[in-house]
Amino acid sequence: MIIGVAGPYSAATQEQRDKNFEAINMAAARLLEKGHIPLVGLNAALPVVKHANVPDSYKAIMDISLSVIDKCEAILVIGESAGVQKEKELVSSKGFPVYYSIDEIPALIL
């Protein structure tokens, strides 16, 4: 199953943003180990927005992230934020599962 991973990224310090980003990617790694295809919108958005001259970097990050998450068949939520809420609503509006723990997600037989 293609599963998006959503967690808060924004924070007061770069250190906390780095910790948040690491937690999102660690959850994605656990999904891969369970046989799923993890997608992280931030992984697509951050490198592009970093080099782009756009008036609203948050909007650009969310536009890219939501486009990635739109391709998912479920989402794993590892924390809350305004961006996470948008990603969660996108997936749940399609009737797809919203998970809140890696343990809720069954492993695929490889």
C-alpha cells in the first residue's frame, strides 16, 4: 500500500525542525520495512522550495506536499499541525485509512 507520512515540521528552532523531519522519515522507514511504499510530501517539497524564489514558501511546501499525499492510499499521522490536518483531510475525504500508530498498519507478506 502507498502510505503518506504526515507530521509537524514547523518549529521555533532549526534544531526542532530537524528533529521533526527525522521523526517523519524514521516512520517512513518503518513503513518500508513493513513492506509498504512510504511517501513524504516534505521530501519532495523542501529541496525545491529551498531553491525557488516564491512569495509564500509555506504555501509552496503545502501545495507540493498535498500533491504527493494525493497519490496515497492511506496516511500515517505522527503528530498534529495545520499542514498535517490538511493532509489527513485529503486522504480521509477519499475514504482511505488514517493511521495514528505504525502498529495499526499490517505488514505485507514479502
